[in-house]
Amino acid sequence: MECGQYDKMWPDIHMMPEETAQAGIDIKARKIMPIHWAGFKLALHDWTDPVTRLKIAADKLNLPVLTPELGTEIMVKDSINTTTNWWKGL
């Protein structure tokens, strides 16, 4: 689910991270995976701000978040996918 390259000055461009978490609830997702946040930074926020804010919002909504490291293959239908906060070690 789209999560990055946002700013309150461009509300119609991308969702804020909290809106991304709510969108996961709205579509009745069992888990979400944020995209558009880790490749490179185009917006004014810090590089890790989108995923940090998304994880906080999703935790409040009891919505699991998958955050595979860039280039990692995952099986979307696999119920045992686990991911780490890999960006914290960079």
C-alpha cells in the first residue's frame, strides 16, 4: 500500500502514513506492506518517517505490517511472512 513522498501541502498526491494504515482497515486487509517509501526520498520528510509513522498507526489498529528489505522476495499469500525493521541498522 502506498506510503511515502507525502506532505501536508500536497494532500491529493499521496496518503499520509496514518491514512495508509486506515486504508488497510477500510479494505479489510489481513496485513499491509508499505511501498514508495524506501527507494529514494523526494519529499520533505525524513527517509524513515513514512514507515515509522505507519507502524505506529497500524499497531494502534492491530494491523500487521510487512516490511521486506529492498530486493527481498516474499510470497504474498504466505501467512508466515516475517520481516524486520532492517532500516534501523543503516
